[in-house]
Amino acid sequence: MKRLIVFCMPFLIFCSCHLQAQSQDDITNSMPYKIERAVYNRAIKYNDAGVAVSALYQLCVLQPRNDSLLYALQYFYFNSQDYVSSILVANDVLLLNPKNTGSQEMKAVSLERVGAKEKAIEEYESLYLKNNSNISYLYKTAALQYEVKRYKESLTNVNILLSKNQADTLKLTFPKNDSVQQQVPMKASLYNLKGMLNEAMGNTSAAKSEYDSALQISPDFYLPKQNLDSLKVNMK
């Protein structure tokens, strides 16, 4: 259910180009700003994240209301798995630009990674309200609601997702074992989640039916197979 964003030099090069495209006001034309921007660009060229972050701090001080600078800083923290700093920077980014969904998505993932699942749910719900064409936000909401035992809310969202045509075409990645992962249709994972919800609420017959539905869509899907085997043992 988790998605890991890895260090990506093309993205950083994009950030570098974006910094160069900032409006040419008095600050950006000043020598301190030009020096720090040059340091940042050189650090990106040499793949030196530490120096790049230091230069970004200087640029953020010079332009405290530039949300794109803060967004680049947040990305560095997120990519280095410093999730607490990622959350704190995101708060400032979103104060300046509430429409920055990239920053909000990193904040949601960061909250999830530090165990603040209720707060992560709030962010994913907000993201879905802003862009309901991206059903992955609602999927994350439903999955986290299951984890925090908000079963009825999760089930409602799962049923909404099952009615979406996108659930037939989107694929999700799940672990099969310690070293192997598999991709399955979102719809199969939704039936698996629905089975887990029914099982958690004590409806074992419905749970079995949902696991079977998941396996009809994706016969090799490891998780519903495992859940079904466990359910059969518990039913004896």
C-alpha cells in the first residue's frame, strides 16, 4: 500500500531550472541571491544533497514567501526519509500555496511513515476532495481507515471505489514475500480489503466471498490467498 519515491536527479535538475525561472525582482537580482543560486545549481550538478539543502536554506531566507523553494527543500527531506522535517516544511509550503498537491501528498506519506495515521487520513481526504479523479487518494484513505479500525468508513469508501471504472485499470504493487513483489488490479485489492473489513467486523462468510472475488480477478494474488487460508483455519 505504500509507495516509495526514490532520489531522482532529473527531478532535481527540474528544480534547478525552476529556480532559475523565478521572477527577476530586486532580491533575485541581488548578489547574495545569485551566489546561493549558483551554489545550489553546482551542488545539483555534483549530486551533493547537503550543499544543495544549505543553499536552499539561504535562498528561503532571502525569499521567505517563495513556495517553490520550500517545496524543493521538502523534497530533499522526504527523499532522505527525514519525514518529520518534511512535514514541518510542508506546513509552510501549504500556508503559502494551499493548492500545492505535490507538497500535500508528501506530507500525507510522511505522516503515515511516522505513525500519525489519523492525520495522514485527513490529508488524503483533503487531496481527494481537491482532485477526485485521482482515486488513489481515496484508496489510501480506505486502507488507513482499516488500520485505525474505522471499519464502517473504510467499507463505505471501498464500495465507492468499486463503482469507479478506474479501479479496473489501475494496478497496485504488493509484497509477495521478503524479496518479491507483484502487481495486481486495484479492484482485486479492493475486494481483498473488503474481505479484511468483513472479517474484522465478524462477518466471516462475507469475508470469504470477498477473498474469492479478489482471486477471481487475480488468481495469483498472494494476500487474499493468505487471508483465505487463515480464515478457513479460524472457522474450524
